[in-house]
Amino acid sequence: MGKYGTIARLHELLTTRQISCAELTKKYLGAIETDNGRLNAYIKATPETALAAAEKVDAKIAAGQPIAPLEGIPMTLKDNISTAGIETTCCSKILKGYVPIYDATVWSLLKRQNAVLLGKTNMDEFAMGSTCETSCFGGAKNPHDTGRVAGGSSGGGAAAVGGNLAAYGLGSDTGGSIRQPASFCGIVGFKPTYGAVSRYGLVAFASSFDQIGPITQSVEDAALVYDAISAYDEMDSTSSGRKEPAFPSLGNDIRGKKIGIAKEYFDGVREDVNGAIRKALDVFRSLGAETVELSMPSLKYSLPVYYILACAEASSNLGRYDGIRYGYQTAHYTDRNDMVCKTRSEGFGAEVKRRILLGTYVLSAGYYDAYYKKAQNLRGTIVRAFENAFQKCDLMLAPTVPMTAFASGRTAKDPVETYLTDICTVPVNIAGLPGISVPCGTGADGMPVGLQLIGPKFSEAAVLNAANRYELAARESSFKAVKAGVSL
Amino acid sequence: MNYELVCGLETHVELATKTKIFCSCTTEFGAEPNTHCCPVCIGLPGTLPKLNKAVVEYAVTAGLATHCEINPDAKMDRKNYVYPDLPKAYQISEYDQPLCWNGYVELSSGKKIRLTRIHIEEDAGKLVHERGNTLIDYNRGGVPLIEIVSEPDIRSIGEAAEYVEQLQTIMRYIGVSDCKMQEGSLRCDVNVSVRPKGSDRLGTRTEIKNMNSFSHMTKAIQYEMDRQIDLLESGEDVVQETRRYNEENGCTEGMRGKEDANDYRYFRDPDLVAIRVTDDMVAALKAKMPEDPQKRLARFQTEYGLPEADARLLIDRRRTADYFEAAAKGTKNPRTVANCILGPIFSRLGSDAAKDEFRVSVSPENLNALVSLLDAGKIRKNLVKSTLEKMLDTGKPAAAFLSEKDLAGVNPDDLRKICEQAAADNPNAVKDYRSGKEKALKAVLGAVMKATRGRANPQEAEKILTQIMKA
């Protein structure tokens, strides 16, 4: 941290004119050219867009005008975030060639700040997966060990930021898709409260779970990006905006704060990962925080609840890809019905089909009550369990993933085993809470481990502040450097 | 055996909001294909719906006008099905918590047709078949609809037609829809079954989809009734199915295909928040509502002394009724006002569409002023019509066509002289009158009116003539 291109550091380099924005941008574009072949983080680079924005920023700096913290900072967007004029595929064959005519709200907000978009990053197809390997472009690789997965679904963004191919990225987190790859790649991933960031322009996977958030090299950066993208948006009825900006709260004391530890989060967690988390807990104690033991038995329903509800919503959200208006269309067909069937059969990958089928099934007449309705009820139970927990503590601490990044090629073999990697991340999405993954050292295999901090709804400032306190206190032991990408 | 019809209707009414239900595209009818569209209403990936508040207000108003209870906590659901005119592959509708329920529409017989529910939903686009190709026009996609579902309370074709007419009148009245069947802003699905008269069991029903004219609807019900009776009479069963009306041969035919087997997989739309209808909102909408057309019909007869048929013609369209009331304000001759509207004004408007629009060059104030002249005895009835025609031609007020002399009438001295002259010119009539034929006076009076070109006050003239002729 700090050594590489954090937002704060790049901002300083730009304002002190140690480097021009165009030079900086070219450095990143060059690094993408040399290293992306190895990492497969980007599925599309956008050098023209990037350099055009950089020019604007350089003109401002030359004119002596002040620039905002994110102005001129090279960044990335996950390929499920709509960008006008730039192909947006969700890494699915079915959306190949689809060029949106409108910008997602988050991208409009950042564009206004002259963000330098380097390209669109790799992801599991329609964000369905935990390894990035369901991408039709092949999976992103872990910058710490390219034989391992970057995680998913925002694997490309995590590999890009972890591999120093961007200062930050925006990902989306439906069941852990920001936090899990951040944990695997040894960086920071933050999922805000549901509604804090507009979903308008985020291609929907599971609408009641999806949330856009930052993938960054430091907690401070996460706070900066969060503040820039969190705002009420009239285009998103479920948007509520943020309660307060997070950046100004950084540096607050966490003495006396109660950190809840629910034992259910630690069931089945690998020993070395558990060890790293326990060590981090000691750091929190040394910062004056207290720990509170909790039990949340309903957490054991998290995975089935998540997979039933998310697949149900996905089965409906993905109905529109029929080859009629945009994207992929099958080459040979007899009639309309045949065209739609073939387009979908050829356009969707196996994991997406699996989830559409599952979601269709749980919503069907005769099964709705047994699956969808029951899962909805249990969702309420889990929401209330968190509400009760936060009566007893200020924040909760848990592992982000029960293991470290595993070897590539595993998803295809056993999808259900891969689903289990989401066990610590999905509860936050079920309850719509803010959650962050921060690096906390390495496992026995030398791969990064992430700790997860969870807060009540709209407690972003408190979550980010606590994470920032930890990060600063544990800097030496928590962060593992990578030799890739841009070094400054 | 004697059979009776058991019929219920699902009526789709397009709401007259300016913009669509989930985006700000215009709802205007008749534009070039795909020009009233945006990323939201064509369902581009990543777009989200945003509920138009006016749609809720219009639907609640429709509910209030049909005596419904209003649901304070409604929600929107997704109805999933695949068809090219539905770009998201689901229609956003309301499944189990509609905005309004438990209402009724009262027929002229006093019978109430109960309404199960009224809910809001989005319309789909339209497929256009052209030279062997199928094209899609999404202009109509996202236009707000209400679906009004009745109980199977209808027992005759006449009742079915009256029910739809009543709905049309009510919806037009409260201004939530223009209900033009020919433009598709009112469409009906009709559920038809028959049973032996006197039975209280419901027979197996069929649903005839998408009736878009009264005559088709009545013919379709008649055909379907006869078909079902024939089946039952020959010992066969009616199959529960969806049918379509074939306009060419006047038959209903079963719709093959998978529509019947559809499992819509309804679930709450996670992109939209709950619809809360507060008591204050309901009270405000109630306060804005016009008088119930049925009550207004009765009032027009008692307050203005109009014959029922005339009152009905005026009530039929709210604009006409409002125009009438403004023009009849304070007048002693409301029937003359009604005749002006039902006569010259209606004949100039001509078509039903023009009557709906009711664009009239004469303001109700100007018509009121014209009839006030009649009230004051300043002009005669025959002058009203001819003056109105001139007013309609030019849009100018009555004063432009009536000279000072016309309006001033005839002064009493002059009138006496004219009356004396008229009596002198008609000695036979005077003789008849004196011998007891009172009617003979009318002939002399006619001469007076002719001489004054209608400007004389007939009551005054009659008084003078009586004096002269009795002498």
C-alpha cells in the first residue's frame, strides 16, 4: 500500500506535476499491454476514452485549476456496467456486440469527475460464479499466482487492481462478487448498503441483491470512491443515497467499539485462514475495540436462501436476451420460437443456464410456496438476526472466504462446492448490509487472506473507518505486494 | 331447456397520463413506429422502472368512481412470459395486492355488477405484419393500463354492453381515459358460460380475448352462448379454453398454442418499492372527482327539467355536460340550452370523435349570454337558433349579430300603434275574436310579430291586443 498507485498517491503525483495525466494513463495502458495477457483482467481496453479524459485533466492542471480526488485517476469498470458507445457484454456470448446507448449512473458520476476509463474488466458470465471462470473470455488469473483463480465474479477488476493495472475498479456484489475476489487478490473490496449506490445501468443478475462498489488498493481509496458514487438516483426506485460521506470519518478512534463474532461464520473455515483472522482480531483489541461473542443460527440457511432467491430473480432478469433486439443471434433457424431457443441455448454458458433453470423451477406453480416463498420468509429471519446482533455490537468481523484462492479449473468439476465459497459473503447481501474485505496476511499457501467487516445498514462511515484503523495498524503484516503492472 | 348467460369481463383501459408508466416517454397515439421509446421502455440491459405517480392517482380515482376499496399497501409483480412485443420478457403488473378491490358498477336497472379488482400494469408493444415480415413497434410498450375485473354477474348481452358503456362513461367522466375502442384504449376479455335457468351452479367458462368493438363483443357473446348451449344439448362438455373472435365469419375459435399452458411465475418486482396510498391522498383525489354520472343524470332531469333522453345525451360525455351546465347557469330556459347543444352544436361536430373532443367555437359563456336575452324577453326563440348558427360560423358573441334595434325591442307607444294597425288590417279576426273565438287573437299577434320582425315582446303585444280587440 502506498508503494503502488493508490488514488491518494496518484492524485499527489498529478497535482505536484511529477507526472502528467496523459503520461500516467499511457503507463497503465502500456502495462495492460504487457501484463494483461497473463492476468486476463481486461476483456477490452479503451485507450481513446482514457486519453481523451486525461487530456482534459492535463488542461485543467495546466490552467492551475484544482482537481477532484478522482479526477484523472486511471480506473476500470466491470463489464456489466453500461457504458454508452462501449460494448458491454457481461462476459456472455449472448451480449457480444451489444453497445449500450446510455451510461450507468455510476459511470456518469465518475465521468463528470474526468475519471480515466482504461477498459472493461472480466467477470463471471452475468456475474454468476465465484472464480471468474464462467466468463466467455476465460477467467482472470490471480496476480499473486497465475495458476490460481482471481475469484469472482468481479475477478477481472480484482486482478486489474491487484496486479497494478488500474488504481481502482468498480465491481458489483450480489453474493460476494466484490469482496471474495478482493480477498483472493489481496486488495480491498467494499460492498455498500443496498440502495446506497444506484443500480441504474448495472445489468441485473439478482435485483434485490446486486450492489455496485469499489475495488481498491486501500480502505482510504474505497472511502473516496464510495463517496463519489453514492447518491440518491431518481432512475433507481430502490436507491436511497448515503447517510453521510465516509472519507471525513476516517481516522476516528475505535476505542470501546464492540466487534461481534458470530461463531457460525467460522464453521468450516480453513485453519490457516482462521489463524489470520484471529490475529487481526488481536489488532482490533490493541486498538481498544472489544469483542462480543454472538450466535446467529439462522445463518446456516444463507446459501439456500441466496441461491433460491437470486436464481429466481435471474431467471426473470435474463428472459430478455432473445436475439431479437441486440446481442447474439443464432445463424440458422426455422421460425421465431426456434430462433429464440437456439439463441439462448448457444448464447448462455452452462452456469447461467443452470441458474435460469433453477430459478424458473422455484417460481413455478406448485413449487413457489415450497421454495421461493419459504426462502423469502427465511430472508426476513436473517435480516432480523442481523438487527438483533447489531443491538449487541457495533460491527461484526468474519472471514471473507473460508479459504484462499484455489487452483484454476475447479468450478467446472463441482459447481456446488464452488457455491460453498460464498458462505461468508452472502449473508450481507441477503440483509442488504455494508461489508468490506480487507487484506489480513496470508495463508499457509502464501496466498492473501481477507477479513470481512460488516455493519448495520448505512453505517458505511463506521465500517470504512474501522477497516482503515486496522489497515494502518497492521500495514506491514497484512499486505502482500505483487510484482506486476505499474510501479511508481 | 332454457339457458341463461353467466358472464364476467376483464376490461383493459389505457390511462390518459401524459407519460408512460415507468419512464418519461409520451403516451401519444399514432406516431411513427419506435419514436416514443427510451432505454427503459425497450428494456435495455441495466435499465430500471420508475413508477409514474400519476398512474397510481388515475387508478385510485377509477377505483373511487366504481365504489372500490383502496389498498393502502399495494405492490407490483412481474408476470413472466415470452413474446417479442414484451421486451423484458415480463410484464410489470399487480398480482395479489391490487390497488383497488370490491367495487361495483350500477346499471340503469339498478342492478350492480360487482368488481373484483382494478390493478395497474404496463401495455406491451405491437407486432406489425408487413410483406411476410414481422416488425415490432414499441411505442405502446409501457403505456399505463388498468385492468378492471368484474364478477360473473352479467346475465344478458344487453347487460354486458351496458356494463362496458357505463365503464366508458365513468372513465371518461373522471378523465382517466378516453376509452376509444377503435384505438384500443379500451379492450375486453369476456368470460362466458351458460347454465340452465334457475340453476345456481356455474358452468364451464371460455374466455374470448381482446374484443375491441361493441358489435364484435355482442356478436361474440351470442355466438359463444349458442355454441355452448348446442354442446350441452348434445350431451357434450364445454372445454375451458381461451378463444378468439373471428370477425370475418362471426365465429369464436379456440386459440391453439401454449398461451393456455403459461405459468407466469409471478413474483414481486424487486426493482420497485411498495405503493403506499395514504388516506390524505385518497381524500385529495376524492375532492377532485366530478359528480357521479348517474347522480348527474337524475339532477339534470330535476334541476333543469330536461327529458331523460336529452339528459342522457348530455351526460354521456363529461365535456358536453360541463359545457351545458356552464351555459345553462342562471337561465330560465335550460331546455333551450340543451336544444342548442343537441341540435346545432352536435350536428356541426358530427362524428363521435369530434363530440368526444368537443371543440366548439362558441364559449359556454357566450351561449349563456344568448339565452339570457331570451330570458329577458329581448329576443324570440326563433332568433336564438339563427343567431347561434352565426355565432358558430364566426366564433363571435351574440351581440355581433343582433342590432341595437333587435335588442331594444319595441317601445310601448310604437307597439300600441302597430297593434292597432294590425287589428285594423285583420277585421275578420277581430270579429271572430269578439264572437268568442279566442284563438283568433293569435293571427293578429302573428301580424304584429311579423311587422316588428320578431322584436316585439309577445306577452306585451298580447296584452295590448286583448285590450284593443275586446273594445
